[in-house]
Amino acid sequence: MALAQRLDLRQAQTLVMTPQLQQAIKLLQLSNIELSDFVDREIEQNPLLERDSGPSDGGSDPVVGDGAGGEAPGGLDGPGGMEANGLSIDGLNGRDDGPALAPTDGRTRDTVEMTSSDTMASSSEAPLDTDFENVYGDDRFSDGSDGGSEVYGSYGERGGRSGFDDDDSNLEATLTSEKNLRDHLTEQLKIDLPDLGDQLIGLALIDMLDEAGWLVGFDARAMAEQLGCEVERVERVLAACQRFDPPGIFARSLKECLAIQLREKNRLDPAMAALLDNLELLAARNLPAIMKVCGVDAEDVADMVVDIRKLNPKPALAFDHTPAQLVTPDILMRANPGGGWLIDLNPDTLPRVLVNHRYFARISDSARNKADKEYISERFQSANWLVKSLHQRATTILKVASEIIRQQDAFFIHGVSHLRPLILRDIAEAIGMHESTVSRVTTNKFMATPRGVFELKYFFTSAIQGADGQASHSAEAVRHRIKTMIDAEKPDDVLSDDKLVEILRAEGIDIARRTVAKYREAMKIPSSVQRRRAKMSRM
């Protein structure tokens, strides 16, 4: 067999992930807050990008343009075209009144209006996860300024809120920080333990506290060796610190934490001490065993349980409590006065970006060498691509959210019990997108609805087969039904898992006993035996 060189010409189709396409995919799965941070970094690196913070003073007015000045690169799923200067989907009652994306008031609406949960007429035939041309109509962004403006390629609504009379201003945010736990304990340490050596041991103990205020895994001998003192001195300082406020601080276990608080209230009698030694019986609500161990009757046990319930097992949380981080919704949903639903992207968190065409023309004319011209051109193309990616991201999110609301319309009207089974494939097939695109859109995105704020992933639940073999039920709706039945049960008629299965099958839900037990445990609901004991103890 002879070896020889030859030249072949072959034609093949390959998928190339360009940097621009990778950026578009990355933007799609970011929340509005994360997207705003990303845009801020891009503005720092690109002199042609700027924030659209409100009405212009004439220096950077958006006018008619075509985005990048030519054909847009490929989109998320493939080539395609889409002429749009705003996001507005109307006519969901089965009629088509014409292009819904026509300019109305000079703003990008980023809005979907839904009047039915059955049909939807889109203003474009192209899939929303493909490429599009950034073509605007005449006077799309005119705001009354002179016609010499050269900036275009805007995204998002113009305008913003600022000033001291903002309704969202919070005067409490300007207050100084409250005293933390360490400062509170240090002040008491200096007063109760004047000796500097004891204060050093006390500060070491403060540093060892966990978030609940406990000394988990504390070893007095190891601390004494580390500080070079006697073990007795460490234990004496610890005993003094356990008398600090808040009560229960510096405890080494749950038993000791409760005992410190009961001792301060003068309620640590022998019966209570015996109960603390057998907290597992209290957790199991084994009333007969508690009465036997403590040597008291049922009435005394009830009083002891009431006293324990008044205690705080995690005393440190009253000080170093981190405020819960409020979820900022990316999508706003509200009822349409005429029927149906209205959907908007949250304008308070959605970044608004402009490409400064006037500055681009100025620095392009002043560029003297090839390197400068290439840099300016690359920055200009990058800025226009970012604007198009943001617009395409907004379009895709609204498309997916609209279909989710259509599929789960009964949930928004009637509640959790009417949540229907839904998977990513259902949405992808309905709107003509790839399943991975829908997955990215629903990742870390929240929607404010009349029933609360939900992550988009919440509406995707597995299906439980119906008893008739045809109808299916959402797993979330079944969990809600189980919780409702348990909450309504009477002390003398506590529902076991088998009884719950029997009731659910009578309602047309074919479910196994182990599945009911799994759902119950996931909702932190005790077993029927524990619930019966708890209900009987309250009678």
C-alpha cells in the first residue's frame, strides 16, 4: 500500500459556538439583578455603551437605526429574522388584529397582554429563540429633540425614578447599625468580670459561639492548654458567662440551654430536670412515659410543656439576625380589567442600554492607525450585539412566561389544587423552542403573581397517574391536598398514611403509600401516632 498526499474537498454541517452566541446563551439564564451587574461591567469596558437613565438632554438621543448596521448573527437555536421594536403580544382570544409590535408611544413596552388561556397570536412567525434584525420604524424613539442625534440601539423603557421624593425611599435604611451579639456580650463581660485574665478567657468563649449562641464541641481542657491557665478557671468563667443576657447563651447542648433559662425563671425543679434528661420522649409526645419518668400527672406535664415552649433554643438569633433577602421578581403579572392577564418585565431591575452612535462617529474620524480603528470597530460591534441579545432575551422570557400562564391558568384562578402537571418539553413544543432554551429561561427567574411570588420552576411538576388511567394530577397539588386533609383532621380521627391513600384513590388519584409518606415527611408533618399524641395533649 503506497502512501501519498492528496487534496480533498468535503462539505459538512457543524455547530460553532461563537463568543457572541455563548454570550447570548449566558444572558438568557441570568436574572434581572445578575444581568444588571453584567451590563455594568460591559459599560465599564466599552466606551460606546451607556445607561439609559431617563429623558435625554440632546447629547445621546436614540433615533432610527438598524442595531449593528447590518445582518444580525445567528440566534440561540438557529438562523431567522424578526422585525421588532417592542414586545407586545395581543389577541390571545383567537383573533389577529394586525402586527402587535408596532410603535405606540415611543417606548419599548416589554409587555404581554393575555385575554385567554387557550390561544395566542404572535406578532412574528420567527421563533423567539432565534436571531432577529434590529429594525425600528420612523420616529421610534423621538422625544422632541432636534434631528441631529446619532445615537440608537436602545433597549428597555426610557425613564427612571430618582430624587428625594421617591415613594420607595426608606428612611430606616439611613439609620446606624444595631448592636450585635459580640458587642452586647463584651459589655457584660467587662462589668461582671473585672479581671483582665478572665476577660481574655471570656472573649475566647465569645469567639467560639455558633450562630445559635451555643458552644458546640467545647473542650475546657483544650482551651486551658491553649490559654495557659487552669481548667477550673475556664469553667468558672464559663459559668459566669452563662448568666449573661440573652438567657441560654454559652450553652453546650439543648438540654443545658433550656436548663439555663428555666433556672433563671426558677422553674428548674426535679420534675423539670427529669424531663430535660428525656427530651426524646417529649419529641415523640409520649405522655405516659413522661408522666412515669417525672413522677407527675398529666396536668403537671401539660404545664411543664407550656413552660418549655416559651423558651428560646437559639438565643443568639435575637441579635445577629440577618434580614431575609427579598426576592425581586423578574416578571410582573396582574389581572387585566377586561379579562385575562397582563405580563411585564420588571422595569425597576431591567437594564436599559444605549449605543452612542455620535461618539462612535467622532472617534472613528479621529482614529489614526489600524489598531485604533480595529478596536473601535470591535467595541461598536460588541455594543450592538449586547443590545440585540438583551432584546432577544426579553422576547424569549415573555414568550415562555406567557405559555406557562396559559398552561397554568386554573392555578391562578382557583389555587394550588388546580396546578396541572407540566414539564419543560410541553412549553418548548408549544412555543417552538428547544427544551434547553426553556430550561435556561426558567432558571433563577421569579414572577410576581396575584397569588404571590413564584420561581418559574415552581410551575413544572411531575405527574401522578389518575385512578382511571387517563387523567393525571400534579404532584404539588397532591401534596397540598394531603396537607389540607391533615390540617382538618380531628384529635379522635387522625388520618394514617393508609387512610390518606384510600381517600386520594377515591378522589381519582392513584398513589402508593410510600409516596404519601415521602410527601408528608418532606412537608415535616409527623406520623399519625405523633400527631394523635400532640392533639390529645392539647385537649
